[in-house]
Amino acid sequence: MSYIRFTSHAFLFGCAFYENNPDCPFIELRKLAIEERVQLLKKITFQENNYLESTHKECLKKRKYLKRKIIH
């Protein structure tokens, strides 16, 4: 697995909003052992990869928007 591919999936190993989001679609994946997550990343298709990344980015966008709304 390339370094770039691994770092693009950092959300499987942690997320700034993880604790505050009980609806996170990656909760079950983060419960897996690190080795299992790495093996999963090696097996996913390009389409699955894009879906996971877009799901995470969309969630972050919503969380950041809500956080800004609360602060202001």
C-alpha cells in the first residue's frame, strides 16, 4: 500500500469529531484491530475508496458547519 493511499484513510484511525458523532459511519471499522483495518484498505476497490473518502469529507463539512454555528 502506498503512503499516499494510507494517509488518505487516516479517518479510519482517528477523527477530530469521532467522540461527538454517534452516527459516524466508521465507528464499527474503527473498532477493528489496526492490522485488520490495514488489510481492509488493501482490499477495497477504487470506487469503495472514493465512497469512503467522500462520506468522511461530507461528514467533516457538516460537523465544521455545526461547530461554527454554535460558536457564533
